[in-house]
Amino acid sequence: MKGAYLTLPIARLAERWLSEDKDPETRSQIERLLAANDEDTLEKLLRNRIEFGTAGLRARMEAGYSRLNRLTVITASQGLAAYVATAVEGAQRRGVVVGHDHRHNSAAFARLTARAFLRLGFHVYFYPGLGLTPEVPFAVKRLGAACGVMITASHNPKDDNGYKVYWENGAQICPPVDEAIARSIGENQLMEPQSWDEDGVEADPNVEDVTQRMMDAYFDAAAGGLAADREANSRTGLRYVYTPMHGVGAPFASRMLAAFGLPPFVPVPEQMSPDPDFPSVAFPNPEENGALDMAKDVADAQGIDLVLANDPDADRFAAAEKQPDGLWLAFTGDQLGTVFAAAVLSMARRAGIPDERVAMVNSTVSSRMLSVMAQTEGFRYADTLTGFKYMANELLALQHQGFFVGFGYEEAIGYMIHDHVLDKDGVTALAVFVQLAAQLHAQGKSVADYLEEQYVRYGFFVLANSYFVSPDPAKTGRIFSRIRYGPDADEAGADVQRFEFVRSAHGDTLKYPRTIGGFPVSYIRDLTTGFEMRDVDKVSAEAPLVVGLDECRPTFPVSASSHMVTFETRNGGRLTMRTSGTEPKLKYYLEVRNQDNDREAAARDLEAMVNAVAGELVRATENGL
């Protein structure tokens, strides 16, 4: 059936869509395209099914099997519900948690999701109003639910939406569960959507509005575990500006700050109310250049030196601080991660938790400063693949071994500061950050001063994370092939020296570069080919090294379907290059550490390696990138 479906003429495929779709708006879109005989657009919308990816679904909202709309939400929910019913013991009794943000169609998608689970006999724990993403994983864990679904596209453009899934432990889904869910959804995508009724969901006897109960518990859990001294917090003279970026965060941020005993924020009036069109920003992402400009203007007008933000679904957190020279320092995700890690370690010590029992993690493309902190202070550290689904599950595994879950973060301004929410939580991060800033303010210090103290103790780390737009997958593949196997025989020009790792069992010879920017490569990990080796610069250049079938295998999962390779160099450099799963980008994450806190030397090394990425590895000019 699936093969026949893929080969249907596009007009027939459009007719099939019209026979299934009961949404007048999306039906009308397909009808107009059919009438105009716009086969190219119909192919883009209808030929391929939307794929269940990293944590669920995310796509532009419009008609078509490849987009997010009522029909694809219904079929995805049918597939998810069918899988959960068989995979989780007592799933219907334990129930599902469903929430949504303020984006266009989010409320409707949430109700259709709930309806699909109700059809299979599930109890539904429902958040009928606008909510923040952390409320769903919190409720899944607190209620012991079988799974959770949050309708949100986080900080994506206004025309996008998403369908984020949490498993019974409260963390995002990981392999092999995500693959099994994807198969079940794929099977249900070929079946008729069963229920289009959005009305009356809240009145169903199997639907329970858990908003007040769960939100009371959420704020109590965060403040109870993380608020250091409410009385001292209330006395602070610290002032700060806050923006939710037209998202849902403001009321939740206000209540969390009050739970910590902290004074209220100074608002950015134009950005406080939820608005799915995000009218005052080009992109509703606090990381984007210019995104915090309105907040800085408010701060400048009132003589305030601190600006804070959540992204629209309030799971990420950003901060900027005015420096003595009058310029604003926008903290990077890794700098904030360092600040939070140091603060959490201090909090754990005050609570009497030994350093060796504290566990912290970050993603493999985030700064290694957390690793150096762990080596210096003695707490447990682990890095994981990119994504909180990996970090949260790693912290859970460490917790089961007796470790205290301290902290997890990713460089994309996501922070998990307690185990009540097994995902990034921007509202809790906001309160912990303001509490720290208030403590520093009482000592006459800034957050930048605190960060500087960490550099002095652990060494200076400087980063350059960027990307090349590479719309041709074949060209991207050739770029990575050259990195792994060296240039083609007919390529003109000089090349760098290369290793030779002969893998007879794989039928290939890996020829990674021996240097990057002139710095010797000391470590290689390739999660596409399945190769990992330390101290590679000690391998003789005189003859190829034969690698056995079970030798030099990575500890992380390997996937030949995407590109990801990491190099470390003897000058303290670390470079990870990977393809994006959602955009036509070749991304790189580059960091240089100078353990003597020599910033000029670190900057010189970083510049040399940035140039080498473009010139030696990607060959951007030759490839037209």
C-alpha cells in the first residue's frame, strides 16, 4: 500500500487528500492548487509524509501530508496512542498529559490529540489554557503518566508548529522508542483520520484539567529545592528587565520569581502579551541578533544593567548585562551554562551534598569548560549527543546510580536545573539566575565578574559556532567524504598531511587530516563511519594503521544517515562538524581553551582554526558556499 501511495499521480494524491481532509482552510488550499494545475507545489505538500524526528513533529502549518495541520496531527496522535497502549503497562489508566502554547492552531491541535487518546480509552490530563513547555514533562513525572504531548514550535517562525512527545519517565523520547513510535505513526498515516471533533473535549469524563494542581506543585518544587534565602532575596536592590518575546512566559515568570521571594521584573510592554505573530521581532529567538534590542532600550531608559528573556514557550533562557564601558554583553549559551554550573555546585555544597555525588552533563557540541570544572572539583560529568532527550536520560541513569542530579545544559540556551522537569526549563533558570545576580549585587559584583572568576580558575574558553548554507545534499556529502577519505586523485593543489586507518572489515581507509590550522589533531570521533580514537597524533606516519572490526568504536550511537565528526587539537581546540536535520546547513562548533587564561593567544588560535574550517575542510570558496 505504501509503495502504491508513493507512486500515485499527483492529481490522484490531491484527490485522496480532499477525501480525508475536513478542514475547510486546508481543503481550499489544495483545491486552489489543483485548479491552477500547480503540480510543483502539490508535490512539495503531498508527496512525502511528515517525519517523526528528534522529539516529535515540527513543520510549517499548511495543507499536505508533509506539513502540520489537523489531518496530520490526528493521524500522528492515532499512531502514538496505539503504540503507547501496547508498549506501556496500564497506559490507559495512567493516562496522557496534553498541553499547548499560544501559536496559531495550537489549542485545536491539542484538543485533537486528546480526542485521539480518548478514542483508545486513555485518561487525559489536560492543560486547556496557554502553557509553557516544562509543564508537560513535569506533570508526566509527577502523575506517573504513560506519556505526554506538548503542542509547540518553541522559537521557530510564526508559520511553524510542533508536536513534542515525552515518555513515561518524563524525558523526551530516545531510541529505540522514537523509532517504534515513528513506525506506528507511519502505519496510521495510511489510515483514515478517525476523529475531527475539537469541541467538548474538556467535558469528557475521562479528561481532567490539571492546571492548578500541577502548576502549584511545579512552583513549589522549584522554589522548595532551589530558593536559597527568600528573605535575603526580597531585600535585594537589583533591578532587571524581562521579556517573554511575545510568548507565554510572563505570568509563569512572575509567579516563579515571587516563589523565590525575588522582586518583580521591569517589563517590555510591547512584548508581554502572547502574540502568535511575534510582531516586534524578525525571529522569536532570544539568541538572534537584535532580538533583545527592545529590552535593552527599556533598560537604558531606566538605568538598568540586566536584561533577561525566555523564548516563546519558556523552555529557554537568555541574558545580557551592561558592562562598565556602557556596552551590552549578551552571554552565550555556554557562558550561561558555566555560570549556572558554578552556582549549582555552590548550592549543592551549602546543602551538604559531597562534590563526588553531584552529576552534571552537557551536549557534545557544548563547551568543555564543564568537563574541566568536573576534573578540578571532583563532581561527575558526562557529555551526550545533542538534545535534552539524551541529557535527561543520562542524568536519570546517574541518579539511579546514587548521584544527585545537579545540572544539564546545551549551548542553545537550554538549562535543566532540577530533576522535577527532565527537560530544559527557562522559567526555573530565570529565577535561579536572578537569585544569583541578587547575591552578586549585594557583594558589589556583576554576573560578568562571576564568569571572570570561573575563567581564572578553569582557564579561558573562546568559541566560534557557525554554519555554511549548503542546499545540495550531494555536495555536502562530498565535503564530508573529502574530510574522511582525502581528496580525489584528480584534485589540483596541495593538501594537508593525513592519517591512514585501514579498516578491512569495513572495506575503507579513513584519511582524516593530521592537522587543522597547523595544530596537530589528537582525537577523532566520527559518528557516521563509527570511528573513535584518542592520541591519534602518536600514530606513526610511516605506515598505515590497520584497525580491526571491534577496534576504535565510538561510545555514542552511530548513524550513517547523517554526518557528524569531531576533532580535538593539541592547542586546546575542539571542532565538531555536522549536518542539520531540519535545515540545509553544514554546522560547526569550534572551541579553544587556554588554560593560562591568555585571551589573545586563544583568540589567535581560534581565528586560525576558523580559517582552516572554511579553507582546509569545507573549502567554501571552491564549493561556492
